[in-house]
Amino acid sequence: MPDATLTDYALEKAHWTDADFEQMGWHDSHIHAIAFRPDSFQLLFDIDYIFRWVDPAPKETYYKFWLSPCTLMFKNVYQLKLCLEPLEDISVQDITRSAPEQIKELGIAYRYTVECNEGEITFRATGYEQFIRRAPTLVSSQRFTEEERGGFSFACIMPDIIKRI
């Protein structure tokens, strides 16, 4: 269950894109589900994105996290390769991308590598969008339970309350 908080986390924005790549970091983000939409060439991740790590308070041992369920959607995906060990969890260590490449049919594309504790996912894509589906909550864990997050979702829309940020 989410912890009670005295202050709210102020989201900078609720919709992020590949233009924000240098500002973003997915370390320890938990992947709940992965989908590929072959009709639109989209690769989608249902993740718990960590916006901020909070240092332990005096006499506390563990960090807390400003966490939100998000959809990370990559566009025009090709050369997809998943190499993951079958484990209960998938946690991201890092997402890296190559220098931009000019592709005749697509324009600019990148080679993305999603490095996980359980292996890696590589692909080429023209970019991504990340949709914040709920305002961040301060919690003691780096992931929500399925119940806390309201199940799995690949929704690429933001609730009205988030859109106003």
C-alpha cells in the first residue's frame, strides 16, 4: 500500500518523448508486461517508473521512491530481439541508444538496448513516448503490486488530472 506523504511530487510533465532521453533514467523500473503491435510496429512496456529516489530519513534504513505506472511506447520498431531468462520479475538496469541513423523509409532511427537484470531487449525504432498514467506516489518499494497499480495496461493516454500539468 502507498505510504502517507506530507508533500506531493510535482511532475515536470506527464508526457515524455525521445527528445527527453538525456533527462530520463529507467534504472530499477519494473516491467510488468510487454506487447508488440505488428499493425503499427509499436513495442510497449507497462512499467513502474521511478521519478525520484528519496534518501532514508534519520533512523531509517531504506530508501523511498516516487513511483508511477507508465506506458513506454517505442515507434516504428524493427529488428526486435528479446533475450531474457525466465524469471518472476524483469527490472531495467538502463536503456541506451545509438547515435541517430538515417533510414530512407523512416527518417531518423536509433538502436535501443533495454538492459535488464534478466537479459536484454534490443531493437531499432524511430523514437518513443512515455505516458504517465497516474500521479507519482511515495512508496517504500520500487514497484507496485498488480492490485495497487490497477492491473496491466498499455494505455497511451493520460488521465485528465495528469494532462493539466
